Amino acid sequence: MRWPARFLLGIFTILLIPLFLLVRKLNEIWDQYNVPAYIQASFGHGFQEQPPSTSGHVGDKIVVMAKLEDEDTSWVKEHLPTWQRALYTVNPSSKPSSSSSTDPVLSTPLNKGHESMAYLTYIIDNYRSLPSTLAFLHSHRSGFLAAWHTDTPLHSNTDALNSLQLPFVQKMGYVNLRCNWNPGCEPAHRYNKHVTPEVWRSVFAGASMSQFSQKGNNSYTPEQVGSACCAQFAVSRERVLQRPKKDYEGFRQWVLETEKSDAMSGRVMEFLWHVIFGMDAV
């Protein structure tokens, strides 16, 4: 082979490697964001969200949510009228509220840990009066960028709850609202850089784990920790009550006291909710 041909072959090989890596990354994003379903719902078949229930009866179930003060969460009342609501403003100000909502004004001890502070605060404050089903949601209703991790056409949290099978939640105890394993539960993601052995022991220090054997026991550290992202899930009252209230107080105290940032402490909790509610580490 003459040197010009070898040179051209070398250039082709050098260009092929980044092209391969780019295609691989795009394929991962395509799967992670469920792009085909979103495109189909947006342009192909005129998809519309399921209409809200017209029964008028508020059921034995609640939506627990963390929100910023300037976020509009009126969609919860409008599109999920049969759900009770516990909407926590994590950054309340002293200025008078312009909202016309009749819901009680709820806040958290500190704006830290992303949604985990609101989730834990609700459980702690209502431990003796929980409804049968608790759905923990983000404040976004839908949208490709904000709600890409919601496994419904157009990434709609409204549809996610309107299609939630409550008997299945009662049977399983804990149900992640995202079924796609990417990101969070793919084999490569399970050697978790956020939940190190030291972090695991710190979070579960003092936790009572007799109900769940070694799952979440601070003397037991799993080699892998994995769960489909992104901290949206439903649990039954019975599953919540399998832990004593002091466990949830301890988890919240960890979030309050850890040196990890708002985002990083929230990410740790994101990968531990399933363990907290009695599931295996992966």
C-alpha cells in the first residue's frame, strides 16, 4: 500500500472514532429522553392529555411536591382534582402571596436537598394521618426539557398520575414513576459515585431496619446502588409506616447537616428512595 493510501486510511480511521462515539451518545440520549414517543405525540397523532376526572370526589391519596415560590402549580388542582395536595414552597419570601389558591401555605425548614426536604417534611409532619397512597412529584406539569424523565407521551405528570394503578401501588408498596432504566439503573450506572459506602453509612446511621433485614442497614453496604431517575414515585401508607418516624427525621437531619450542596444531597436521596421504602439496592 502506497503512502498516500495509508495516509488517507489513517485520516479515515481517526475521523471514524469520534463519529462512532457521537452516534453512541446520541443513541443514549434518544433512549433516555424517549424521543420517538415525544415526536410521535407532538406531531404525528395529535396526542392530548387525558381529561381530568369529573367525579368531584377527592380520594384517599395525595400529591406531595416541592416548588419554588414563582412556579405555577395550579395545574395540580385543575388536572388532578381527585388528589389531595401538599405543595411545599422551599424558598418562601416575606412578600404577600399573589396566589388565589385556597391550599394551606406549606414550607420546609431549609431549601436544600432539592425535592427531598419537602418529601421528608410531609412524612414527618403527617406520620399519624397519612392517606393510603402518596405520590411524590416534581412541580413541572410536562415538557421535553423540564419533564423528560416522565414516562408518558409529552412527558406529562398529569397523565402519569391519571394512569397510575393504585392497587398496584398498594401491592408493591413502592413504585418508581419512571420505568426506563436510563439513566440511573443501567449496569454502568450502578457503581454509584453519589452513594459511596461512606455516604450510605452516614445516611442510614441510627436507622431502624428490623423490618427490612439488611436493606438500608448502616452496617451493610451494597456493592451497587441503582434506581431509575429522577425522584418521582408512589408509595403506600403501609410501606411508609414500616419505618418509625425517627428514621425519616434522621434522613432529613442528614440533608440539613451534610456538607454536600443542595444538588448533590438531593442526588444522594434520589438514589436511595427505593431503599428507604424497602426495596433492594438495585
